[in-house]
Amino acid sequence: MSNDNWGLRESYTFDRNTIHEIQRAANTGIYRIRGWGAKRPLPTFDDLVFLGASASRYPLEGYRESCNTAVTLGTRYAKKPIELKIPITIAGMSFGSLSANAKEALGRGASEVGTSTTTGDGGMTPEERGHSTQLVYQYLPSRYGMNPDDLRKADAIEVVVGQGAKPGGGGMLLGQKITERVAEMRNLPEGIDQRSACRHPDWTGPDDLEIKIQELREITAWEKPIYVKVGAARPFYDTTLAVKAGADVVVVDGMQGGTAATQDVFIEHVGIPTLAAVREAVRALQELDMHRKVQLVIAGGIRSGADVAKALAMGADAVSIGTAALIAIGDNDPEYEEDYRKIGSAAGYYEDFQAGNDPAGITTQDPELAKRLDPVKGGQRLANYLRVLTLEAQTLARANGKSDVRNLEPEDMAALTVEAAAMAGVPLAGTGWIPGQNG
Amino acid sequence: MCGIVGLFLKNKELEPDLGRLTALMLREMRDRGPDSAGFAVYGDEAEGTKITLLSKTNETDWDGLAKGLSKATGEAVDVKTVGNHALFTTPAEGLGARRWIIDNAPDVTVLAAGKSIELYKGIGDPDAVIEDYALAKRTGTHAIGHTRMATESAITTAGSHPFSTGEDTCLVHNGSLSNHNRLRENLRRHGESFQTENDTEVAAGYLSWRVREGDTLNEALERGLEDLDGFYTFAIGVRNGFAVLRDPIACKPAVIAENDDWVAMSSEFRAIAQLPDARNANIWEPEPSTIYAWSHN
Amino acid sequence: MGANTHFDLEEVTVRQANQALQEAEAGSFSIANPKGAHALACGLDAPLEVTIDGHVGYYCAGMNKEADVRVDGNAGTGLAENMMSGRVHVTGNASQSAAATAHGGLLVIDGDASARCGISLKGADIVVKGNVGHMSAFMAQTGTLVVLGNAGDALGDSIYEARLYVRGEVASLGADCIEKDMGPEHHEQLRKLLDAAGCEGVETSEFRRYGSARKLYNFNVDNVDAY
């Protein structure tokens, strides 16, 4: 590192990352494709704090006085809504982008604590269905592996309009990961660079989506909750239109949401932060008088029980985690430091999910690497992590005097920055000031 | 995001039924657009000009306004009111009368003006709008209608379709434009005025600007294919007929049906199914970037 | 439910008709007065014979398995979308995205199909006796599209391993789609499909075959203009 020399000054505009990217682009002639999610600094739930209880509000006893975490999703039209014991679900990630063992670990972990997991852009595998007590089946533009039998086996259907890492972009899976099994499931030639469509093949817009939802309900006897997932682009309008199209549940995925492979420029420059998206989505539901009637699931950069509690306080019914779940089962584990170094990365920095050579054996189709992940142990680690998130969220809820985590309110919080106060609609700490609302 | 219908009668014997048939079609588009609805009916040509007006306040003194217009133009003004709309009929020259109302009645929106067009719209359940403005009882040669599922701009009466684009001309739209904000700014510099944040109003303003610059409607639509970005199926009503145009990608639906008695266009066939002998009509889907037009000569 | 069960959609709802069809294990059924209704006869899962008398709306026979569905009329968007097996036959025209993502079975359209016929096709066979609209067989992965009339612009754009046979004119080919030779196996395959669709007096020699040049299968800086 050259920063031993105090006379050297790094350019703020052309920092080392920027210089490296220009050099890379000049060498290859193609944009950078990578995994993970947005890495740049963004306003987050860390910019909010809970006020707690003292003289004007009374707390609940931790461990003794109960604080409910269960939530039911899909109460609007579905005959069989999904009942979750905790308000944290596992987001859609495909078999193909993840190994079969990783998908199994996610299913095991989620099932152990009574929550749902989700398929992805590649269809449902028997391992995944077998190890998930509640499985949400994604309905995507590509329709890879899509069939009515799996649709009926699912516990809910999630129509994907977009995802936070790339609102307006389609899926990608590069050739290294299109192995024989993945290719067969997707009806694609082996080893190609798959670029999925960004719009659905047989509907565009909410007026046609309404008819698509009718078809999905007809095929599944009006039993299953229908989610509509959108990337955080224009969350007020998108939530409104999802409700008008007939969704039971709206999933809003902020720009910190992860991806297995997307153009870096898309990940870092399209969509708005999760913190800003929640309020807009909740406002849309409130204006339609649909808040709590159509459930709202928030995703994108959820890491801790504090994030969970803050998202719920802002009005979400549940959250969804992807990147954090992968870390829990073993992604970026320092145990593989040497292997990360060999491929030009480091534990804690690894983002090349597109490459298929994941040292932790998670984002890969290489059978030798995939063996490194024990699905039983991975599942236990995920269950542990989900329990911690839940306990933390309960701790915060009880401290604010709530017997149900969903009784947390925006008024229980204060913002630490002007930006967060404006985005979340929560007063700046020590003031009653919400920028743009009351002067 | 919306439902569109258009009906053009070839058989004069059906003219007394124009409103009834259009209402049947429009009701079928209720699911596609539950937020608001509107329609334009062409018929009963006036000697002078018919001007459809909307009160912004619901308290407009229509008779007082008519007297003022009469005094300014030196011509009589006949007034019919329905709901918060009024229809002025006057032998006065149309564009001048329209201009006078815009300049002198800030609480009024001019929805349409021309020899033949009458245009009504309202927010809420399309069925109620159809009832309130007595669509089923209206007669004429052709009509277009619209139900709206608002995407980005507010649900208001003024933001409902159809949008007037000039004398006897109006536009309905299914889809979503992507460059209307910059275009609106440019059109304002060319003297167009806009009353909403709606993307369709920009398309309407664009067409009316092109026609004012000397383009025929067909030329204006051809140029629109270059200048309007995004997704659209348009139906355009003119004094003696109507036209249909889809964007080059053509994702938003459109069905056209034609027989010896009528030509109908809609977002979905179920609207056309309401028409007499629809089953045996020639039914097809319009090609992208292609103007389809029918007119009485 | 036995043979020749009749539903009149002026008397029963789409839900009631669909539920009866979805629960049936065999038999023949007729449906009257569809009047553009959506999602009719979708999600069928048994070797039924279903005849619909009139024009249907979106997603008719969607996700069909095993059933033989015939529409005497035109069909709206997404006819037989994601069909798995069985046969769907429309005597009139079909709107856009007919047989979108269909995995198996045979779709026969006596009239024209509009835009995006066979988009993202995943193994089904389609025979269109009239013309197909623009962007047909877009990203078609596997399966076969046979067109007796003409094809619109950008036929087979970004196509994978699907086979396209067109008898008339092709307005333009999409990115990575090229004309290919007709070998004996292609004549044989086409003959079988023409026979299955009841195309009498049509010779396989009248057709040209189109498929993927396979140049866009992997990212390559030399093809950047095509992306």
C-alpha cells in the first residue's frame, strides 16, 4: 500500500476503485457484471433510533411478558394465507445462482423457525420443496422451470415485476453456472450466458397484471396468496398499482437488495434506498385504506433485529432477507481466506457470485465447491441467526412497551440525520421537525 | 394504464344506438380502469360551435358565463348543463370563443370544442360516469371512451381521458409514456398550455401543436412515432372518424373488429363482444407503428 | 362429470366452469357464450375434450396439460401460455404472446397470430396457418414454430435452439437468427407437424428453416452492437 508515504494524496473523484474500473473497462470492452448489492454509502435504518420507554411510556418485561412476532400474509383474497411465526422471510434466490445445498440450507433454516423461503429464476427443486415447510414460488419474466404442478405445490405465488438490485432489468446467469442440471431445468443450452427478459412475455402494466393474477388464482383454486414484488423505483405508485391489480401481499425491495449477477452500473445507480421506499409504500397502502389488509414485505439490506424492528415500526408487516441469509449459512467466511485470495478477493469483500467459483460453495454449481456447504449445519446457522433477529426485534418492541412487534410506530423513533428524517418521515432527534412536512 | 373503446358506425340506422352500444363496451372496461372514465361522442353537428366545459369548483355560474361570452362575441349562446359539465352552443367562431372562456373563466376547464364533439368525464366508478352523463341515450356517428387506472398522475376529472387535442379532436391512451416531462416543457415554449401532470395530455398537446403547425393528423401521428417514447395504444377521435396507433413495441393490447355496419376498437375483445353480430366480424390486432383510420367522407 | 357436459357462461361463472373442468378426469365439455372472458379452461390436468363456442379473452387454456381445447373463434393475449402437453386449436386469430413459454403440446391457429407468438418457447410445437406478427419466437429456447403465411419483423430475435419453419415472406430476422438448410430430419419433423395440424396439400419443400447463429450465446465484445 502506497499510503505509507504521507505525501501521496488519493483523488476523491478518481479514487483507486474508479481508476481500476476505467482500466478494466479499457482492457475488456464490456461492462462489469457482479453479484451482491449496492456497496456505496447510503442512508439506512442505522440513521434512526428508538426512543424507548421511561416515565411517559412503560416497557414490558423481557422474556416474561409476551411479545408476539407471528404474522399472517395473504388475508385479502387467498383461501389459505401463509402463517409465519416470525416476521422475517427468506427472499427469492434461484437454484442455479445458488447450489442445491445452499437452497436446502435456506429451506431447513427457515422451516426450523417457522418462516417461509422463496424459489427464484430457475424453478422449484425437489430438495427445496422437501426442506421448506412454507415455500413461495416466484413467477418471473423468464418462466424458467415454470409449470402448473409446482405452482400448485407452492404455498404462495410471488409475481416478480422487479428487484431492488435492478428495477427495470432482467435476470442474468453466466455460462460458468449453466451446468447440465441448471440448463435442463431452464430449457437452455449448457454453458451459455443467460440474459432473461425484463418484461413478462404475456402482460405489461397493472391493467393486464390484474388478468394474469386472475389466471393464477383460477389455476390454483383461489387458495394461494399472490404476492407482487417490485424493486424500489417509484414505490408509492408501484404499491398502489399492485394493490389495484389484486395483490394479496406487496413486496418492496430497496436498492441494497442483492443479486447473483447484474451490471455494476445497475446495482449502484438504479432504485432508491430501502429506508426511503418503506414510507412511500406504507403511504400508498394508507391512502387506499389497505394498510394491514394487503400486507407489506420490505427487503433490501436488512441485517439485524434493529433493522427488522425499524422496518415494522415504519409500517411493514414483515421483512425479507437474502444477502444476510447467505452470510449466515457461510458466505464470506474467513475460514476460506486463502481461497478468496487466490481468486483476487478477500473474505468480507467477495461479490463475484456470477463467476461460479465461490470458495464457500454457495453461489456455485461446481460439485466440489458445493460440497463445502453442509446443508444441515448451514440450516442450523440460519435458524440461529433468524432467532437472534427475532429476539432483538422483540427486545426493542418490549422496550417501547409493545406486546406485538407490529405495534411499533414511526412515533417511537427519532432520526439522526436530516436525510433520514426526510426519507422516513420521522422527526430529527431532539426536535419535532420532519423536513418537508411541517415547515 | 387503462381500457379503451372506440366505435365508428358505417350503418346510419345504428346512429340512434351509438351511445347505448358505446356504454355497453365501456362498462366491460371497468376492471382495467376503476379510477375514472370519460367519453367523446360525435353527432348532431352544430351550425357554429359546441364547447364542452367542466367546472373546477362545482359552483360555476354557467348562465352568467354564457352572457359574458355572448356579449364578447355578439352571438347567442345556448346552455345545457349536466352534472358539473356544461355544453355551450353558439354560432360564434370556435377558437375565439374557447380562448375567451379560458381567459375569462379561471374556474372552468374547456374539455372540447368543435362542430360535432361533446366530451364528458368524471372520477370514480366508470358505471356511475356512464349514468351521470347519460352516455346510453346519446346519438351520433362515432364515439371513443376510456376507463383509467391512474399510474403516476393524480386521479382528477381534468386528468381523466379523453384529452382534447384541438377542434373536434381528442385522444385516449393505454400505456405509459417515458419522455413526457421534457416534451411538456418544450410544448409550453411553443404555446401549448397544460392543466395536469398527465402523460396523455402531453401526447394530446403534441398532436394539437403539430396540427397547428400545418401537419395533417396522419403526419402528426407519424412524427409522434419519432418523438413520443414509451408504451402506448392511442385512439384518436376526429370530426368525421377515428384512428388507432400503437407504439413500435406494441405491448399494450388492442383489438379491432369490422363488419358492414361498424368498426370497433378496444383493449380487449370482451368490449367488442357487446356489439350486434360481433361474433362474425373480421377481427384482428393492429400492427405496431401503423396508423389505422376510418372516416365518413 | 360425464360426457358432453355443457356450460353456458350466461348462467355459470368462469370460476364454476373452470372448477368443474379442473376436477374432471375425462369426458367432453362444451362452453357457450364466452364473450371474451379471461382464463377460460386454464390449468386443466386431464385428457378432456373441451370446445368453446365463441371468442375468448386472455390466457385461454393457460398451462394446459393433456386436455384438447378447441376455440371456435378468436383468442386474446397469452393463448395456451406455458402449455405443458395436450392440444389447443383456435379456428380464428390469436392475439399477442400465443403459446408464450409453452413447454409441450401442440397449438394450432387456423388464422393469424399477432406479435410475440412463441415468445420464450420452451418445447411446445406451434402451427399457424396464417401470418405471425413482429417479435415472434423472441428468445425461443426449444420447440418448433411453423408458419404457413408470412412472419413480421424481427423473427426469432435472440433465439436459442427452437426451430422455425416459414412458408411465406419474413419481414426481417431478429438478432442472431439466420436461415438454415432443410435436411431430411427437418422435412420429416415438419411433415409430422403439418399432418398433426391438418394442413392438407401443403408441401414441406415450400418452407424455409430459421434458427440460431449461436453468436450471442456468450458475451463477446465483437457483438456489442447486437446487445
